[in-house]
Amino acid sequence: MPGVGKGVRRSQRTNPSSMLCYRPVQLTIILSILALVVGLFLIERSAESFTGAVGATARRFHASESVVGLLTAGGEWEELVVVVIALASGHASLAVGNVVGSCLANLLGSMPLGFLGPHPLAPDRSARIYAGVMLVVTALATVFFFGGRVTRAEGGILVGVFLVYVTSVLIVIRKGLLAPPASDDATDDEPHQQSLVRTVGVLVFSLLVISLGAELVVEGATRIARVAGLSEYAIGATVVALGTTLPDKAISLIGGLRGQGGVVTANATGSNIFLLTLVLGISALASHAGLAISSSVSHVDGPLLLAVSVLVTVLFQRRSLHRAIGLSLLTLYLGYLAYALLRGA
């Protein structure tokens, strides 16, 4: 009888702890991996349709792919949602890490994928102009970072800059100020093969599906990262930034394979302008005391982003961007990811 009692007590101690803890963790990992797979599938399937629709829209309006891409591929609405949710939940470090990390991911982790195609890409005049705009916006945001807090007034300035930027792009498209190079007859007839409504519909639907896929990837990756014990900033700057910029990576890769240099360059510059004006500005306006910026961001990540923006602006002055440049930028990004994870600040 004493032996039976010990056996019962042993089973009561082991069974509840093993069964109730093991199964939820196992289920969480399985669901996270499933979300990652489904999200990547949705992103890959929609990116090709999106890049094709951008090209068709540009030809219809006789505009540069770079200019059209600024308002389509450059719109980081999923980033805005992620940042707002993070701020509402009291995770300002994750929000800031997502903005800065996504900007670096766009320039070093997404855009270079477009340079890995079979042919070098040639930045056009509009790409060079808006790379300069991106550099000015990045410099302005970096100055705000040095104060240790982006105030509500500074947030209002950033939102105002965004409105001016969007207005300028719309004027350029309407007046055809930055027209594309003359194309051959084969492409001139393509815009007439489908209606404008259908083309815009493909753009909107593709972006929605890409965003949905990104959300699934972010959710799965974030859960796995938390199990691994990463800090909020590390999660925001690496896992969440990688996940939310997956649409940009897919668009850049497909654009590079298709030889659509305008889509690749606009995807990066437009996204960073969007993030550092509208997203950062709204984040500061939504915070009663302004958006707090850690010293590591103001003294390391901010200046690093500014230096990378200068590098990209200089690279856009080249006649072509080839595979070696893409691989070099990707190597720099891997170094940043390692630094962010090891720092864990």
C-alpha cells in the first residue's frame, strides 16, 4: 500500500505538468510555422501580379515606373498598422525598432534582391530625384532622433512633409514631368489589352493579399522569437522588420527578374519616405509626451541609416546596378542583423 501511494503521488506530479505545458508549446510552434508557410506562399503568388500591374499603369499614364511605384510599392500601410498596434500596447521600443529596422531592411535587405537578376538595372532620372528626397527625409528624422524624443510638433512636421511628397508625386504623374524612355511598339499596345479599372483592381487586390501574407509571417515569426527570448527592440528591428518588409523583398526580386528597375528603386526609396514621414509622424502625434528614442537608436542606428541612405543615393548615380553591388549590400545587412540580435537593446 505505501508503494501504491507513492506511485499515485508521482503520477499526479508528472502528468499535469508534462501534458498541460508540452502540448500548448508544441501547438504554438506548429501554428507559427504554418502561418509562416502560408504567408510566404501568398506573398510569392501576389508579387508577380503586382509588378506587372505597376508596369501597365505606368505605360497607360505615360509615366515612369519609379514614379508610379512610389505610390504603390512605396506605401507601407502594414507597417503603419504594426506600429500603431505596438504603441497602443505600450511597446514603444518595438515600434521604433520596426521603423528603423524596416528602413534598413528596405535599402540593404530588399532592394539588393532586385540587383540579382540576369541583367543589371539602370536607375532613371526620377529614381535619382526621389533618392535625394529620401536622403533629406532621413537626415531630418535623424536630427529628431538626437533629441532623445520625437515631439508631437516634430511629428506634425513629418506628416506635413509626407503630404507635400504625395502631392508632388501626383503632380508629376498628372503632368508627365518625368516620362519614361521611349519604348518599342510591342509595349505601347499593352495598356489597351485591359481596362484601367481592371489594372487598378489587380494592384489593390495584390497589395491586400501581400499584406495579409506579411501579417501571417509577422505573427508566426514574432511568436517564435519570443519563445527564443529576444528583446522588444531586437524583435522589432529584426523579426518584425524582416516580416513586414517581405512584400518589398518579393516585389524587388520579381521586379529585378523582369528587368523593372523603376519598381525596384521606388520600392525602397518610397517605402523609407513613407516610414520616416507618415508612420514616424503619426507615432509621435499619438504619444502624449512624444515618441521616446533610446540612445542606441539616436547615436547608432539613426546615423547608420543616414550613412546607408547616402550610399544608396550615390549608387543611384551609376549607369547600372549589378549583382556584385546587390551581394555587397546584402552582406552589410547580415552584419546589421547580427549586431541587433547580439546587442538585444
